[in-house]
Amino acid sequence: MKVLLVGASGAVGSAVAQALAGRHEVISAGRSHGDHCVDVTSDASVEALFAATGKVDAIVCATGGMFFGPLAAMRPTDFDIGLQGKLLGQVRVALFGQHALNDGGSITLTTGIDEPILNAVNASAVNAGVEGFVRAAAMELTRGLRINAVSPTVMTESLPVYGPYFPGFESVPSKGASTAAPCSACKSPPPVAHV
Amino acid sequence: MKVLLVGASGAVGSAVAQALAGRHEVISAGRSHGDHCVDVTSDASVEALFAATGKVDAIVCATGGMFFGPLAAMRPTDFDIGLQGKLLGQVRVALFGQHALNDGGSITLTTGIDEPILNAVNASAVNAGVEGFVRAAAMELTRGLRINAVSPTVMTESLPVYGPYFPGFESVPSKGASTAAPCSACKSPPPVAHV
């Protein structure tokens, strides 16, 4: 299969890339690494990505930023980070991606832990929102297309950044490091850390 | 109790207003009707609302637009209507409202039907997102503050607009019509219809 992996250099994405390598043709995309550079917050950028890839059999999306911080000090602009990043970012890939899939193809989005945790109201809302989108979108897809969301827990590789938010949670090693080369087409800064 | 009702002239809000009238001091707010005009998509507008109301004992929010339409033709900007309207709009009221509540006060947000329906991926995501926010926010509130989300089905009064989206669903009469007078402070257009 020809698989487009968006967010290929992140903790989750690099593990997915390793798992698929050798069995499928993996096209990697990310903010600054991979075969293609893409900004999932931009319609033009995502449309350009699919114009470059042509038809694919599967799309895996493991990208999108969120805000972590206490509710008491949270501002709407903080909350919007996750809405525009991990939620609308992934939805954007799905909306444009549905038209780039071969019959029977699949879209896989990424959510996160189901349990609410302190200082993560944005993550709780965004992950629930992704799941709500997937539940409804699955009914409308045609041509045998499928859409799913996967919910990894915190990655072992992400513990230095996100560990304090997940006390008591058992992390999962991503079992893979990114081998994606910097994209030659852009010089944007490295991606922010993601769960 | 002193209750601030945001979205008081909508199908849900007008029923809430009627239910609370006589038992509580209800302060109504809406885009163009009520004691105060407020645009829930604007930080400045929501901050001005709470500056005008002073401390309250409860906040009820029944407002925020969403997009209805088929997935196949949906654009990210369509999807963002619900993110900025019903999701971030209500979250904004909660974020600023937490600081305007007396000890032991409550915030009540509005979601919608849990079941995904055709042409409503935006509603499915937005309602799930509101619920995800509430689940996590409830853990962080202090001073005995509470937050909940209520999930009405489609209002009988909304059937002329939204009926075709809810085949097989039994509507619920709101048992109340808005008695809110147009706000004298603004001349904005009437609110869009909401579920």
C-alpha cells in the first residue's frame, strides 16, 4: 500500500514509520522533516501535499499541538491552540484526504488518553472532539473508505516534556526513532513536541 | 440565586429562562436580545459582560453556532464555525466565568445529541469537545465550583430549521418562548438558529 504519514518525525509518527517500513510504501510529511513539508493549519499547504502525493491507499495523521496549563489561568487563545492544531489540523487532513484516497482506503487520526488529567482541559476537549468527528465521519464516507482514531498513551520518549502531566500512567516506548531526513524544500523550525 | 443566562433568546435558552423565572434572579444575555449583549466569540465582549454583571451564583450557556452539511463537500472553514462558535464560545464563557462565580457556584454548558447523524460531523465533534472540556475542567475548579454539560435533543421549535437532520428523533418542546426584549445597547442582527 501507498501510505501517507503526516507527523512522521514525532514520537508516535516515528514509531508508525518504523512499523510500516519494508511492508508498505511510506510517504512521510511533517512541518520540517520528511518527503514533504506540510503545515496542517493551512488549507493551501495540505492541498499542496495531496497534489504532490497523488492518490494514496492510507493516510495516517499523528500531529497537531495542544495547550497544557491550569484552567484557572487559561485564556481562550490558549484553548484555541489545540482546536486549530490537533483537532482542526487533523480534520483538515481528513477533509482533503478523503478525495485523495483510492477506493477502500483508510484514514487514521490520533487522539490521546481518555481519562481527564490535571492541566489538560485542552487535551481532553481536543481528543474527545477528534473522536466525535471520526464517529460521524465514518457514516458518510463512500467507496469503502474508512476512518478511525487511535489513542496511544504517553510515549516514553515524550516523558521529559509531558511526564509531569501523567503521574501514575504507564508510558509506552515508541520503539522507533525518526529517520526522516530534513525536508529539502523548506527551512522551517523543528516541530513542537506532541503527545 | 443570581443566574446569568447566555443565549437566553434561543430555543433552549428561552425554556431555561421560563423555568428559572420567579425562583431566581435571571440576568439574560445574547447576541442581540436580553439585559446584556454579548458576542461569545470575543474575549472583550465576554469580559465586558462579567464586568457588567458582577458576581453571580450560576452561569448557564445555551449558545453557539455550528455547521451542518455533507462531509464530502466540507471545508476546514466550515468545520471551524462550530469550533469557534459552540465549542470555544462556551469555553470562553466558562474560562472568564469561573472568576465571576461566588463560592459554590455552577457553570452549565450545552451540548447536543450523543448519536452521530448524517451531515453533522461538526456537531458531533463540537458536542464531544464540550463534554471533554467539562470532564477535565470539573477536576480543576476550586471553591466548590461545579461545571456540567446538558444534552437536550432537538427542540420542537427548531424542527423547521433542523428537522431534516434528525429523522427518527423525538423532539422536545421548549415549553417557552423568548420574552427577552431587544438589547438597547446594540443593534446587531438577530441570532442565528441553534440546536
